Amino acid sequence: MNFASATFYLASRSLRETLRQPGIEVSNLFIPIFFFFVTVGALGGIAAGAFDVDNYRGFALPVAVLQGAAGAAGSGGLGMVTDIERGYFDKLMLSPAPRLSLVMGRLVADGVRVTILTVVISTVALIFGAGMETGPGGFLALVVMSGAFGFTYSGIGMAIALKTGSPQAAQVGFLVFFPLLFLSPAFAPKEVFEPWLEFMATINPVTYIIEAQRSLVLDGWEWDKLGYSAAAIAGFGAFTLTLTMLALRTRTA
């Protein structure tokens, strides 16, 4: 069995697990949509005067999308913990499947789940007036960007799961997103931040993903921001996947 086929079958298995436990995805969908409406309701009326943002629905859309992405990707490690606890991971180790595919299958499945959630969340926001300045092409770019982020972010929970085998520890994978979110221009432009917070936002990879997605929604095709976002996702992915590979090596040694 080669790497591609093994990854495909294991990703398909992970997606079937999702279909058997739809309640998890309902929460991953409900929470970002809920916060989208709450944030818009709380800040939408003052955004034009305070931040010079006329369309706060569009401004808040990337935050909701990335919240959903982190929720879906952050729960991926729990599936790996279940496989470890039930002994299924050890059985996979005895199979001819390449070891890298044992984690790549779940990472790919998480990327697919995030992509689907992004379509739903973005569609809801569009129905309620978020807008999409770049049209269908921008919508597709936003979805692809979020799916790529979900794939890379899933590496955090996967690394913790492989290292510890603990469901409690694996849940930390989702919690990591909160400091990344609040240290980014999630609710206001970076230009209005205090200097220390502006610095933290500048070195935060989530900042560049949010700003690129906002440009698609509010401003049009800004290729420099899209390039920064691609670089941020690639760099973040290199970090998280390295953690995953090191944890896999420890688990399989």
C-alpha cells in the first residue's frame, strides 16, 4: 500500500467517524455563527466611527470562519487518542501503511471538515449582508485558505495526542487558538492597538490570514496580503507538522 492510497483510506475513515458523531460538528458550527452575530450586534453600530469600518459584518466574517476552522481542526486529536486507547493505532502500525499516512489521513480529513464548515459559515454571513467584494472567486479563495489553515492547525492537537495519549491534553489543541485570535486584529484594525499589542499582532500568523480574508470580502484582490497569508500558513504548517512528526517518532519508537 503506497502513501497516497493509505492516506486516502484513513482520511475517509476519519470523515465517516464525523458522520457518526454529527453533534461535534454542530457545536463547531454553532459557536462561530453565534459569536459572529453577537460581535456584529455589539460593535457593528460603532465600527464606522471608531474603526472607520462601514461593513462590520464583512469585517467579522473571517473571525467566524477561523473560529470554526480551529474548532474542527482542534478536535482532530481526540480521534487519534481514541485510536491509541482502543489499540487501533497499534494495529495500523503492523499494517503495510506508511507511518506518515497514519497521521496525514487525519490531517487531510480535518482540512476537508474545515472546508465544509467554512462554506456553511460564510454562506450564513453572506445571507445576512457580509458581502464578497471579489465575488465567487474570492469566496473560493477564502474557503481554500481556511481549509489549508485547518490542515496545518490540526497538527497541534495531533502532536499532543501522539505525545500524551490523553484526551484531556488533546483538547488543549483548540484552546491554543484563543491567544492567537485575541492577539490578532480580530475585532478591530491593528492600527488602533496599543504599541505592545500591535507588535504581538504583527508576529502572529493568524493576523495575516484574517487580513487576507478581509481583503477578499471588503476590498478586492490585494495580492500582497494574499501572499503574506500563504507565507503565514506555510510557516505555521512547517512548525505544527514538525511537532507532529516528532511526536509520531516518539510514539512509534
